[in-house]
Amino acid sequence: MRAEKPVIVYVTSDDATDSTTRKLEEVVFKSEQLGVGAKFFDTVKMSAGDAMQDRVLKDAGKSEPRLVFLNRDYTVNTVLESKSLSSGRITKAMESLVRDNYSDNFDSMVKEYIKLLNEMDRLEGKKSTLADQRARLADKPNAGKAKKLDREEEEIRVEGEKLAAREKGLLSFKAKGEESKPEA
């Protein structure tokens, strides 16, 4: 069996007051780089009890919380446990796993995707501004301003389609061994 993507399994602590789990979820996991990098993976969250019952995870680390990085063939690649869970170490583990499973470059993909997200945010700001202008125009109709708004909305629509196509391209990962071969 092979998964479509490598897997990150987040094994949580059963203790609700665990400060390491709280720090991990409230600080480390909020890193933009980790969020974007996670697009390379399928992610699963499970309790420590469930992990003890899983044939792959039962021998992959003992403390909680922990992250278990699985290759596409469901073999354990890396395990990060409790105090060793930091944004930098998680990023390095992700990068290593991506390098083992994809021909894509993790760092460049993450940087390009963050740029894309910033452009999408900028475009949403433009949409909001145009919606406000359109609402004000409804109170005082003006044919010239309406045509200008129509043109600007069309430009934003086209730009949005380009950004969506760029996002699709960034998210179409090439798994090692599945790269397209030149036709003879």
C-alpha cells in the first residue's frame, strides 16, 4: 500500500493540562511555514491510546505529544517527541520527508506559496474596496463610475483566476518515481 502523500501523525497527550501540548498547539503549529509545508502531507491527529493500538505507531516513540512522520509506504521516517518539538525541528523533518518522497523543493514551494497567499490577501482587499465603492454608487448612481468599477471587477476576476491556476500548479507535487517520462 502507498499513500498519495506522506503522513504526519500528531499523537496528543491525554492530559488536558499538559503545557507542552498547549505550547505546541497555540504557538508552534501556528507558524505560517509549517501550515504551508503541511500541504505536502496528509495529517492525522490521534490520542496516545489509539497510537498504542496501531501496528505502525506503537513502536514510534513513547512520550506525548509527538509527531510521527510516515513515508508514503507507511514506514516511520522521523519521530519528534515532547520537548524536541519546535518549529525548526518540525520544518527540518518535513523537508527531509519531502526530499525522500517528492522531486519538488520544499523551501522554494513554501516561499512561493506564502507569496501567493500574500497576493490573494491583497486581491481580497481590492475586492472589499470595490464592494464598498459599489455600495456607495448605489446611493448616487453615476454611469461613468459604474463602468470603471465593472472594468476593475473584471480585472480582479481575471487576476483571481490566474492566482488559482498558480496555486493549483504549486500544489501539484511530483512524487519520486512518478515524474513524467519524455516520450520517445
